[in-house]
Amino acid sequence: MAKAIWIFNDQCCLTNSALASWQDEDLIFMVESRKELDLPFTHQKKTAFILAVNRTFAQTLTSQGKHVVYLDVLHSQHGWTQIEQLAALTKEYHLTEVWLMRPKSWVQRHELAQLEKSGLFQITLTRDTNLISDEAAMQPWFAAKSFRMETFYQKMCRQTGLLMDGAEPIGGSYNFDKANQQVLKKVPAKLPRLSFKKSALLLAVIADVQRHFPHQLGSCDPFYFSLTPEQARRELDHFIMHILPTFGQYQDNLILGDPYVSHSLLSAYINIGLLDPLEVCQAAEGAYFRHHASIETVEGFIRQILGWREYMFYKYLTLMPGLEKANHLQAHRPLPAFYWTGQTRLRCLAQAVADTLEHAYSHHIQRLMVTANFATLAQIDPHQVHQWYLGVYADAWDWVEIPNTIGMGLFADGGNIASKPYISSAAYLNKMSNACGPCPYDPKALAGENACPFNALYWHFIATHQDTLQHNTRMAMIVQSYRKFDPEKQATIARQADAIFAKLKAGQL
């Protein structure tokens, strides 16, 4: 009896566990949903990347002798989700048995549950092989109690054996983060990156994006993304050989004119299925064993995948659907226009947004300590910020973006994910980047026309939320510092913050 195998847009991996059930008579269904591709603030490069990877993957499956039914944006129904269109296709082919790899998206899981209740299909969900951990074993642990990422990460190290020497972590510690938080003393040379010749399929995709989504942000030119596992592995090998050794040293730095610094650019490939996350971690671990990269660098890189990526997924599952709408700090200002133009005098913000608009990418310091930091301090509506992050970044899917933005970036969940708000004044940015030098704002000034807005906004944030933050063990001393300011300094901070908010509203910051 023939069955349908559904493959969602972020499941383009040959190790997709649903494919293991394939038999000659089965049909594989893939669709492009305009509703899910055309989100607010979506970047054209992100749309092109998703479409090109999915169409290329469909071609690969077809070349293996599998029967693939593929519905593109031109022929798909407006306003329909992937699941709605997959269900309609499956009915059209008179199939009732459906197999698919369990999606990460809470929305898709909820939609599937409703479809299963309808009785139209017999649905079999297989294990998500795009995770290192086994959800069936891990999710009950998250549901039973709350704990920080470090606890989860250490458990994952022991389970996988990554960076372990028997029962003990290599180097005597699970975490070498402090060794990687280095002040920028010298601007490093830009490192070479790989690019590939545009295939005929990619050129057709770009034409489709320009035709169907001309209103989306940015453009498809230039386009550097890998589209196949082979290309992505070449990028992985290139990163391990030429870039990983300096990753730890520069991972927390922002450098003008260098959108990538020493970051891997692999997250988009892992999240869509082109690279296996465990394979990436093992490649980095191998560099340490070959004495090609230090334990501090390798551990810092592996922790982002083995620790943060998977931890965020389980926190997302545990806290949804409320997490997406969380607004613990009651922030309600609209997203400033410069988040989609880059037109601001603040050089760090202008650079982060310009990199985003150019590449559908910015590295984690630009996201966490620049765009999210500013949004938190300026009390921007977290849902609008979330929509921006989800739309502009090629590696952003709801399951990884929502907890990183709402939880870690904005502290809008009240501390369920991050142990403190990730905020800073200009002092941190001045220490970790070279953006303050050419900036018209003075990073050392608290007040005045040319004072860096991060300074007054930082202390205004502390003042506004001091009753809440005084109970946070990592913020209590900062609150006490503010309370020791003399009344005139506190008044100066309030006046300066009001002036900044007025400029922000007028688009003059």
C-alpha cells in the first residue's frame, strides 16, 4: 500500500528519518507556502536560500529514483500553510497513510495534532535526526524541572562523549567561556570565504523571488549560500582548516567592515538540514585532537551547537505558546525604522543592520549585544523585534529564533531562559569593537548632544526596572550602584533618556 512522506522546508537532509521508511510505490510531497515564506521583514536572500535548498533536495531525491511531488509558490494556494497544502495533495493522490519527521515548530505540531484528530490520515511521526539529542528521552526532563543551559550542556557532553576524557571533561572544565571573551586589541585580517557558481536552478529561484517577493528586504545579489550537503561540507572543512583556530579569540568582537570575523556561517546549513549538527561538532573536536585549534576555541564553538542550539529548542517546546507573546518588561515602543534601513548615526547599529541587509546574516555579538541590546534598553515591543529577527536571518526558524530573541536577547520572558538581561552601556561595545572610534557619539559621555545613547538608556533601564532587577543575583549590585547616584545624576539620566526617545520617535538618532 503506497503512503505519503511529507518533508517540511527545514528538513532537507538525506538522513531525514521518515525517508528510511520509503518504498518504491511511495510518494514524497514537498510544498512552498507563500504564507510561511512571506513573513514581516523577510529578506529576499532567506527566501531564495530556502527555495533553492528545497528544490535542489527534491532533485536529489528524484535522481535516486524516488517519486517527488513538488508544489512551488507559483502553483500553491495563497494563505495556505505547508501542512494544509500537503494534506490537500495527499487527498488528491488518494493516500491516507502519512509519514514525516517530527517538526520542531510548535505551530506545525499543533496543526498536525488537529489534522490527526480529523481522522483523514494515519500519521506516523519519526525521530528528528536534525537534533543530536533524542527528544523522547530529553523533553520529559525539561518538562519536569527548570535548569540553566550549563546543566544541560554538561549532560550532553557526557552522553555524546564530546570533549570528554572518560568521565572527566578534557582540560578539566566543561566551559572555557572566559578565555574567549577577549578585548579587541588589534583588528585581524579578513579571512577568505568560499562561494560557488550559481546553478541554473538557483538563477531560476532568484528570478522567482524577484517576481513574487519584490517587496521583501535586501536583494539576492550577491548570493553565497551553499545549496547541497557537498557544498556545505566544503564550507565546514574550510572553516575548520582556516578559521576555527581564531574563532575563540574573536567570537565576541565586532569589527567594522568585516561581517563575519571568525564565525563559521554554518548555522543556516545545520538548521535547514544540509549539515548534521553532530558531524559539525565532531569535526571541530577533531581539530583539537590534531592540535590545530585550542581547547578554549573548540569548546566555545561546540557549546553553541551541542549546548545552546538544543537547549533553546527544548526551552521553546516547554514555554510555547506563551513564549512568543511574552512581554515581561512591558516594552511597547515600535521598532525603529533604521532596523530595515540601517540609517542611524550609531556606527555599531548601522554596521549590524547593514550586514543584515547585505547578507541575511550577522554574527551573535551583533545580534545579542547590539540590535537586541538596543531594543531592550529602548523598550521596543518584543513581538516586533521577534518578527524582524525571524524574517531577516537565513538561519532563523521559529524554534531557534523565538527563545533566542524573546528569552536571551530581550529578557521578555522574565528569566526563564537567560539568568539576567543581556544589556550593556557603551563601555562594553567600546572594549569589544572598533565601532566607537569613528562614531559621532562619545562612548564615555553620559549626557549631552554627542553622548552615546547606550549609556543613558542603560541606566534608565536599570532605574525603570530596579524593583524587579534587585532580586536578580547578577543584577542586584548594578541596581545598588544606580541607587547610590546623587539625585542630580539620576535626573540627568532621565532627561537624557527622554531626549533620546524623542530623537528615536523623530527618526533622528
